[in-house]
Amino acid sequence: MSLPKALLEQQFGKIDRPALSYNDVVEGYLAVLATGVAARGGFVPQMPENLSKELFISSFVKHHQVLADFLNDWSEAELDEYCIKHPVLKNLTIREFYYFMHYHILHHRKAILRYK
């Protein structure tokens, strides 16, 4: 999200389809998960051993605030024009990628609560 917009456009182009709603993104993600796709390589989260709850929460808040702050650099129109590539969902607009991130956090929260 921090790359210059011109570089994003050069690398991924602009979106050439109607925008997806939040529910469209979630349904697409769930459909991909249903095929058995799982994170691999650099997308598998690495957690330090013995990470305290306080440090974990602090790190989570800091990293997600950085992502939220990136939105200040995008107009409403640009959120639906520019795209980036998701490893399994392919090209998503910036807005759609934020939809995905929102859902993905909730997805992991549900998993955490199951093991609580």
C-alpha cells in the first residue's frame, strides 16, 4: 500500500471489472479456502516464542494502525481503480484488499476463540 501509485499501476494495471462488495470478497475467500488452499512460504505467520500478551496486542495495534494510515493517501475513487495481487484471490482493488484484511482478522479471531 505504500508503493507509489504509478508503480502499482505499472505492476498490476487498473481494475477492469465492477467492484466487489465486502460480501463478494468474503464469499470468494471462503470458496478458495473450501478447496483446501492454505498459507505457505512467506505467508505463514511466524510467532516469536514466549511472546507476552501485552507485547502481542501492542504489535498488532501498531501494525494495523500503519495499514489504516495508508488509507489517508488514497481518494475514494482510487480505492476502486488501483489493484494489487492477492496470493489466491488474484487482483483486488485497494478497497477490496482492505475488505479482505478486515475479514481475515475476524477469521483468525474465530480460530483463536475455538482454542481458548
